[in-house]
Amino acid sequence: MSDWQAVIGLEIHVQLSTQSKLFSGASTAYGAEPNTQASFVDVALPGTLPVPNVDAIRKAAMFGLAVGADVAAESIFARKNYFYPDSPKGYQISQYERPIVAGGTVLARLDDGREITVQLTRAHLEEDAGKSVHDAFHAASGIDLNRAGTPLIEVVSEPVMHSSAEAVAYMKAVHRLVRWLGICDGNLQEGSFRCDANVSVHKPGTPFGTRCEIKNVNSFRFVEKAIDYEIERQIRAIENGETIVQETRLYDAAANKTRTMRSKEDAEDYRYFPDPDLPPIRIAPAEFEALRAALPELPDARRARYIDALGLPPYDADKLTEDRATSDYFEAVLGALPGQAKLAANWVNGELAAALNESQIEITASRIGAVDLAALLARIVDGTISGKIAKDVFAAMWAGEGSADAIIDAKGLRQISDTGAIAQMLDDVLAQFPEQVAKYRGGDAKLFQFLVGQAMKATKGKANPAQVNELLRERLDASR
């Protein structure tokens, strides 16, 4: 295996989050009854004409700007001619010679900390096909045309990846970006985000091998498994003297293997030509400026700012920029609690993330708003409560018992910071544990934390921990 190198390129299909289809007013909502959202335009009945969806064009251009690509001021739609039962027009409206997006790069981070920059070939607009249903009828297949005409961008990478780990990291980076931009909901289960993987193997220094395409994989885990299987299959076949045939294959998750679907077509097989019903798509300079102005701070830029300007560790920055909603929530917390980036990150990535996960809700539906969380954290900063007590207050806030201040007052949770009161309590604790005090003074340093614990227990966690530590050490060390 080490003598071989895999060469991988991905074609990622991103469903654009528009209310209507690419060339008709039919709905794109998921889950409708079969064939209830396919208009006459979507199936190209005689007398109908496609009208481009301006929102889809803008979203495609926004993606191009975000990846630093060349976004065409003028692009054209083409007819890609083929016939499958789920594409009754006999062609698909796509882009070929003059796509809306050319070039660009995507930065991907692997789990082992490595970073790779993946070059893009293009990202072109196209309509989706329908869906063939093979398991709903006995000895027959059904056709659901609800997806026909749904707007997509197909993001085509250069063949620059060499392992399934790199391919998955890149796919995740694109997934994060399109969700961050708000141009796709990224729902893999519903088919809003899926990919075709082109895989070949060769020995370094020799020409690339014959590629096979693994079609329509909509799971990060399945992409990894499918690529790994295909790499091993091709190497085994070549070493056994077999010839790799260029073909399209499907991944069978149950058997964890790829299998032949059909021979692989090349561009000339589709007989592309400009769609005669659609004029060129033109984007005016003013529209470009408006799109650039509408771009949010991108996740990589925000991650870098969190590390460089806020001093957060890379782990925290990575977690906070996994999706835009979490990052925006953190920004709102920090806006209400300036200068406390690490504390805010700990709570957003920790206590809040755990509560959201347990309740199975998104951060946009959090029971505690960003400003309310900041108000709770402010009480840690000003010494009103300890971090431990803050967790109890958080739980009460999550249960809907009120604001942080209201819960602190109602439950008498304010931290004891009176030096005299803490000193008296410590004297009582030391009197209760003379044996442990003697052992500490004899050199058993670990007993210090035992005595701290007893002190906090005596005040039900309400004593200021910093003062407890300072005053306890003074008392213990004074008699050494």
C-alpha cells in the first residue's frame, strides 16, 4: 500500500437555500408528497420557458467571493444532454464553458492538526434531477420529481487530495462555509449537501491512474469509508494484473463496498451546448460591491482573530467557529462582557453546549440568551458567586427560574467575602482536623486541598475561594 499514492477530487453538490427552484416558482421545501412540487417548467412541457432565480445566482456569486475565486461578470447556462427516468426533459440545465465561479481555494484542517489548501476548479450553477424510488413498489420503480429543478452549485475541486482524511476535512470545510454564508442548510440527511468522489491510484513519479467516480455520498463517514475501500480495491486489482475501467460506482453502506453503477461519461458524451431559452447571466459592478459588502466575517478570519486578538487557544477558537450561530452567540456574550474571552469561551463551549446537547436544541433556540449568560458570568468576575455556584445558577436559569441576579438573591447564594467571617470559619475547621493540620505542617502538602474542601463545605460553597486559599495558607504556614 505504501508504494501507491491515491489521487482524489471531490464534486460537492450544494443545494442553495432558495424558496423556489432555479427556473420556476415551484417550492423547494423538503418532505412534500411525491410529485406535488414539480411545475410544468421543471419538466419542460411544451410552451414553457425557464426564468433564472436571481437569489440563486447571488448565492452562487457569494460563494465565489468567499473562496477568493474569479466570479464571472457574464456566465451562461448550457444543456447537458442525457436521459434518466428521473430527468424527463432529456437534459439538465447546467453550466460548462463559462461557469459563474472559476478557481478559488478552501483551507481544510485535519484532526491531526495538519492544514491543506484545496484548489477549486470551478463552482457552477445547475438544476437537480428528480429521484428514482426502487424499494416502494413490487417489481417496479417510482419517480418523484419534487427535487427536479432545485438550485445547486457543484463545487469541483482539483485532484489534489491523497487520503480519505484529507477529503473529509475538505468536505467539512466547504460544509461549514456554505452554512456560515447562509446559502445552504447543509442537511446531509435530506440531500442538501452531498458529493461525488473521483478516486484513482498511481505510483509516485508515474502518470495518474484511471479514475472511478463514487456517486452521491451524503455522509462524512460514508465518504471516508467509500474512498478507503475504493483505494484498496484499485490497488488490489492492479497488483492482480487487472485493468481499472473508468466508471461510476455506488457506495453500499451495508456491505461497506463500492459497486459498478454505469460506465463513466466524459464531457463530450453529454453534448453540451448553450441553452437557447436562457440569456447570459450578467452581474453588474454595483451588484458585485453589494455582495462583497454583504459577506460576513469568514470563519477562518474569525478563528484567527480569536487566537491573535483575544488570546484564545486554537481548540477554543475551532469550537467557536464550527458554525456561525455559535460564533455569533459568543460574540454577543463578549459584547456584554468585554475582556473576558476565555471565561466566555469556557462557558459557551462547556456548560451551554452540554445543556443544548442534552435538550437536543440548536443554540439559536437556547433557553438562556447571550446577554443573560454574560450577566451570570459577570457575577463570577465581580466575586458575587464562585464558578461552582454559577453552575447551579445556570441550571436554574435553564429551568426558567429567572435571571442570574434574581436566582442568586432568592437562594441566598452570594459569595462570602468578609475576611473576618472567613477567618473565623477557618479557625473552626482547623480545630476540627488537628491530625490533618499536623501532617500538613509535617510536610504532607496534599492535605492543603483537603482542608480547603472542608472550608468550602462549611460555607456550602459560598466562601470566596481565593480568600479561603490565601487565609488558610497564612494560618497553616504561620506555625511551621
